[in-house]
Amino acid sequence: MNGADLLCETLLANDVDVCFANPGTSEMHFVAALDRRPRMRCVLGLFEGVVTGAADGYARMTGRPAATLLHLGPGLANGLANLHNARRAASPVVNIVGDHASHHLALDAPLTSDIESLARPMSHWVHRIGSAGAIGEDTARAIEAARAEPGRIATLILPADAAWNAVAGVAVPKARPRPPASPDPARVARAAQALRSGGETVILLSGKALRAGPLATAGRIARATGARLMAQQSNARIERGAGRVAVERVPYRVDQALAAFAPVGRVILVGARAPVAFFAYPGKPGGMLPPACEVIAMTTEDDDLALAVEMLAGALDLPRDLDAGAARRGEAALPRGALTPEAIARALARLMPENAIVCDESVTSGRDFFRHTEGAAPHDFLQLSGGAIGVGLPLALGAAIACPDRKVVLLQADGSGMYTLQALWTQAREAADVVTIVFANRRYAILHAELRAVGAGAAGRNAGRMLDLDDPELDWVRLAGGMGVEAARAETAEAFADLLAAALARRGPFLIEAVLQGGDRG
Amino acid sequence: MNGADLLCETLLANDVDVCFANPGTSEMHFVAALDRRPRMRCVLGLFEGVVTGAADGYARMTGRPAATLLHLGPGLANGLANLHNARRAASPVVNIVGDHASHHLALDAPLTSDIESLARPMSHWVHRIGSAGAIGEDTARAIEAARAEPGRIATLILPADAAWNAVAGVAVPKARPRPPASPDPARVARAAQALRSGGETVILLSGKALRAGPLATAGRIARATGARLMAQQSNARIERGAGRVAVERVPYRVDQALAAFAPVGRVILVGARAPVAFFAYPGKPGGMLPPACEVIAMTTEDDDLALAVEMLAGALDLPRDLDAGAARRGEAALPRGALTPEAIARALARLMPENAIVCDESVTSGRDFFRHTEGAAPHDFLQLSGGAIGVGLPLALGAAIACPDRKVVLLQADGSGMYTLQALWTQAREAADVVTIVFANRRYAILHAELRAVGAGAAGRNAGRMLDLDDPELDWVRLAGGMGVEAARAETAEAFADLLAAALARRGPFLIEAVLQGGDRG
């Protein structure tokens, strides 16, 4: 047994049994060790952003870390943007980053780089394995670090010699459980007191407080106290749809968010932080709450949020039979005519199957989805959590691997979809049950709006050259076909609804290029 | 005028007039400033690896830095792998990385990250702009840093408020010239003395010593002294082909490199470092020179290498009429039959036009090219310099933008081509005159060899799932077509040669998917 074998054994002994991978020469002993362990499911991404984004999607749906396998500093670098998103989503991930053998580093061979410096900004925990004998304990510690509540990024650097050196008589360690912390009853009592005292109050929920159970409890609290339930603008996962308690989200636009909070005198944070603007703008505040707004942080970062919501309900002594106010099943009509984002939202509201997983990287085009699907079939809603575009296709892949019996629907903007389009190939290879809807507006629509917002007016030649994708037009049907994913184009609402119904009725990946009409391209 | 205007003015005043870009909201004032300056050529990449790889190709062919425009930490992260390659190629690049406004950072908005930690491993120089008023001087310093011999990566972090705040009465500064250092005559004399003393000697050339002029002089030195001329395994740019003095390269495989240097008693380094193995292997040395080999470093890092070679020739007092031993024009026959890497090399040797730029990211499949094209039409040969795959398509794009009157030929492995295939779209948009040859072997062939080398034998299921690209097969004709690049597939040598001739005879991007035959897929 060598160090790589011990690494694999430790992963498997701790239920890390999916490895999203793009290996290279320095990881070849690890690849050979994986080859000896068919229990590990190895999923190849043709680019590391696919690897890390898939690990994020897998973690969001299972609550467990997958391993990633990355090739030295540049391989890690390619995966960093989606690790940034995973970190913001509080997804547990265990990255295995191969490096040169320890004695080779001083030679500064071409692929040498400072892996620690690259890893730290997107990792909560970084460790370089010192020797083959330490691999088991180091791996167990990495898994513990990843499992820490609410979910962390652990990056383990694996020197090639640690992988290839022999180990003997070393036990395969178990990672210690990392249960969430119990919320502080005093904080809960303070929140309860605030809720009893009335006034315009928002309960801002995040993380695991956005699952159906805690939301139902939060709905009862809201009904009893008159508080409003809100979620951050971007959330790792919300359980929503018919039968679930709906939450509104903090608006993306600064002016809208300020207006939403203007009358609010008190915000109770449950897993959330006080809302801030996504970007800064001249003359506008960064914080979205009015200066006089009282902020009550009811939980700490590693608290059990579901328990916190239950404790709050208990402290309020709610009537047992109070209705939570869950959303009722809507009866959306199929859209007709022009293919607009709203038409797509309405078709989805009508056609989505029970228990779908909806991944959203539609940026501007998908904003209609949320409001149209409150009464749709119950579903999970996974968003771009860290703002680093390119998560959609990999996220959907990882969710499909996590939940093979559920249909995944991906709302994908064209500009951000191009970042990690390689994920389509892995979707085809793994027969991932994903319907991808590409919102083809042929531009970075959000940036056109931002350009207008800075007072620069309409885009001239240089700005247009940087914000438009229409010269040449991307052909997503061919791109998908080139990677083995069946695809078709829709240019009307009727054609879209027909394609969507057909795609949802079959299994395996399918892509619909939804060509948006002129008026809805911005 | 705001800070962003001053930044643009400073770039243009210092002949940085191409900006490879993928901007976001935090860079919108910079985009607006670029929009007011049509002299700046803005080239959009649909992924940041395209942006930085193109800047590398541009720098290798012009010797001048382009600017890149990247969106916060994740945008930089996406470009790091090709910055790693650019750094190893000693390409000058000025990265402009947008960040949140200074006062916004403490809010830890979703896209916030530690940009400096991400930038440092792949940058020689990193600086965060402190205020709008400092932008001119900071930009000039960044350009100076990038221009330092032999070429450096300078990363300038641009807070949004520095871009949008007004500046008045600030002059547009000129970057000071950074001429290369003059080689130390004592070092040159020592090298000359060593060459006169005989024995098996290698002159290992790198960087600008691999241009036609210094190579001709080095050829005369070699003829007079019996020394062998060699280049590193991977080189940023070699001027080669008929009429130029040929160099052999250090072999990639450790055993072959050790054998090549076994009889060598002395190595004279001209811009190069002592050769090391690309990767470490159990029981094999990392350095490729025999223990007793004398190493003479004739130059320092910032020396004028062309001058150093001239000084060496002068110190040796070579006869004026000594022939340099340049390669003679070969008369390659067109290949027939099976489509193999060798057939592709022979077709290129026959059909390449004068003065082509050949970019090579063919990994295993392209190794035949080098030996078959010593007597081909003179051309520049640009390699994957840092081992971070995904440089090929962007590098060719950047070279085409640098040299619009020259034909660019790209030798592209399929696995590495998938890393940054988005570059095809920019090739189409910019009508880049690039013929891309995809060596479609449907696998990471190099890794199959490495897996055998670690004694793991043939790939089993898990290893095969990580090293093969054949399920499903990639269809490069559709992928290229999806991004607006004409493409066709060749499965025989004759068909390939016909397609190549046709592609070379027209202008603009064209892709040939060369489907390699079974025996030549590894």
C-alpha cells in the first residue's frame, strides 16, 4: 500500500465516494490507486471549473463533500472561480491538489507555483501533506474541516512522493463528526422579544434555514408576529413551490433593495448577514438597511439553523394549529407567442415535474422564474452564490449525480454558460438527467444595464465589442451536439413549451436554446 | 476626466493599445473610458483563460505588453493558468484587475476575495491602486514592470472608486524604458575559454537567443568549436526552418534527456537554466545533467541575450566567412494513407507558407512536427511554456492579432484544446487568420503513458474514465461551427493535405479535425 492507497481508503471510509477529477502526471499514483477501488465514482471534467462546480452541486444536494482531483497550481487555479462560489454557498468540498514530489520543488520545473497562495482565498483550510505516513490523518482532518458547519472548503496538497511512498501498518482513520452548534437561547429569546414588540420586522433566513421544515416553522412565526420572511438575493438552496412557505429575496438592484428595507425597523438574522449591495456605485450606500434599523444576529456561523428556528417558535409559544401559510398550487397557462423570459418562466411553472432541482445561472433573463413558480410543483432552487459566472452547467451536473432520481432543470444565461460549457460533455458521459435552457440573448445583458447606470449611455464600438455576443452568434445546438448532448432551438413560446415537455418526459441531458426576442434581450 | 480615463490615456501614451478583455460591473467605468478611446483595440474573450493566453501570444510576437481586463478575483483566477504560461514564457503582460470600491471591501460582498494572494504566484509585480490621482503613475510603473527584461507579468488592481473618481491637472506619465542589461564580459570570456578547451560541450539557448540572428551567430560558434546547440524542451518562440540554424531540444522523457546529456562535460547557459525533469519520478533524478558536468551561466536574467551571443563570437575571434550551417530547404513529399501525427507533420513541412507562426499545444501528437520541419519554410515556433494546458487556441489568437499579415498554424491536442475552446469564437469575431489542427486521439494520451510508467499497467475502469475522451466522442467540427469557425474533418492523409492546402490558401479561421488512426492515438 502506498500513500495514494491510504488516501483513497480514508476518503471511502469516511463516505467520500465521488471524485470529480481532472488529473495529470503528478497525480498518476493517485489515479492508479483510484483504479484499484471501483467503489469510488470518478467523474472526469474536461476543465477544472467543471470539476469544482460539480462538487458544489453535489454538496448542496447531499450535504456531503465530494473529493476533487486537481493538477498542481494551474489546475487548482482553473477551479478557483467555482470554489469561490462553493465557499459562498457553504458547500463542503475536499480538494486534492497534486504537486511535484517534495524534492522536485526546489528545481522550479515549469509547472511549479505557490499552491498555498492560490488556495487560501477560496479555502477555509489548506494543508500540505508532509509524508506518506501522514496521509490518513491529514485526509481525515481535511474531511473534518470540510464538514464543519455550515460546510467548508478544505484543500489538501498532495506531493507526488507522499502518494508513491509505501506505508505499512497505518490504520485508516475516521474523521470525527462535526455536528452543528446549539443556538444560544439568550439570542433566541432576544429575537423572540423583538418579534413580540411589533414594528416592521424582517426575518432574514439563509443556509439550511431555507429548507421546507424550517420554512414551515418560520411561516408560522411570521403569521403570528406579522414579520416578513426574506432570503438573501443569492442562496445555495431553497426548498420552494406548492406546499412550502415562500420567501421573498433581497432585490439585486440597490435602489430596489433600499426601498424594500426603508420601512423596516428591525432585522433578525438567521444564518444570514446584514444585506449589502452586490457592487458599489458612486453615491450609493453599500449596506441595504436604514441607519436606524436594529440588527439582531440570532445565530452564529456554525449554529444548527433548523433548531434555531424551532427554538424561536418555542420561545414565542405559537398556537399549535397555526397555519404556516404555504404556497398553494397555481394553475399556470402555457405561454403563447413571443419567446420571452416570462414565457419561459410560465412554461416551467406549468410543466416542471415534482421534486425537480432548478439550478439558476440565468442572470438577468431568469428573474421572472422566481415570482412565477411560487405555486409550481415543489422543487429545490440553487443559485449562483458567489457571483463568479460559470457555475450553472457544472452545478447541474453535480446535482444530477447527487440525485439520480430527480430531474434537474438548468436556467443558463448564454454569456455565463460559455465559461464552463465543457460540462455538457460530462453530462452526456454520465447520462446526467439535466434539461438545460439557454437564455440566448446574445449579450452580457446585465452589463449593458450597468453601462447605462454609470452614465455612459448606450454602448459605442469598444463597449459593444466587450458586451455583445452577436458577432458571430453562438449556436448552442451545435455546441451541445459537439459534446454529445441532444439539443434543439426554440424561437416561440409554443415551440419552447413543446420542447420542454418532450425534454422533461425523457431521461438524460437535453439542451434547449431559447432564442429570446428583441424586446427581451436586455 | 476620471481615473479610468487617466488609466486609458496612460496605456495608450505608452503604446499599450490592445486590450484583451472580459469585463464586469466593477469595471464599467473603465469600459466606458475605453469606449471613448477608439484607438484602443478591445478584444473580448468569452472566458478569461482566452484573455490571458491571447495576451501571451501577442507579447511573444510583438515583444510588447497588451493589457488584460479581468473582473475581480474570480476573473483573475480564470486567467491564472495562462498567466502561468506567460510568466514561464517571459511574456510582458499588464493585467488590469477590477475590484470593488475601497469602501465596499469591508462589507465582504459576494464577489470579494483576496486578489493579491491570487495574483502573486503568477505575477512578478502586484500593486493595488490607492486613489484616482495615483492611477497614471501606477499604470506607468506597471508598464515598466512588464517591460523589464526578458518580459514580466504586472498585475494592477483597480478599485472601482479609483476608476470613477475625478482627476484634474494630472499629467499622463511615460513609462521609463527598461533596456536589457549588458552581459558581463568576464562571464563571456569564461564561456569562450571553456569552448576553446574542447570536450563535449552544449550551448543551451533560451528566450531571445532563439531568434534567427543570434542563432546564426551561435551556429558559427558551434561550427568553430564543435559545441552542440540546444534549446529547452519548451520555448516561448524559436525562429526556425530553412535558412535558419537549427537547434535540438532537451527531450521531454527523463531517460532520453539523461542519455542526451550523459556524454556532456560542460553546459553553457545563455538565458537558460540547467535542465530539469518536467515531473519527478520515483528513483529518477530531477536534474538532467551528469553530476560531473560543469555549468557555466553566461548571462543573468535581464541580460541582452542577442548581444551576449555576439560578444561570445567576438571573444572567440571566429573567422568572418565561417558558415553558420543553416538548415537547407527540404523537399517533403505529401503523405498518403493513414492519418498519423507524422503524416500531419509531413503535410505541414510541404505546405506551410513562408513566415508562418506555428503554435504548438499538441502534447504527444505533435512531437513529429519539430523533426520534420527543420527544412520547411521559415517560421516561428511557439510552445506551451509552462505546462498549464489550455494555451493553444488563445495563443494562436493573440499571435494572429499581433501579426495580421502572417498565417498562424495551431497544432492542438484535443484534451488541452477543450480547456479554452471559447477562443474559437474570438477567432471568428476578429477574423483571426488561424488554421487550427486538432489532433483528435480522443484521450489524454500522455497520461496513459504516465500511468504505464508508474507501473499501474493498462487503465482499468476508473483510470479509463479519467484518461479517455471517447465516450462520447468530441465533434470538433460542430464545436467550431457553434462558435462561427468553419471546420472540416480529415480521416486520411490525403484528405488532410487537401484540407490543409485549402485552409492555408484562404484567410480567416479554419479548423481541421484530424482523426488519428488507432495505432497513432497513444
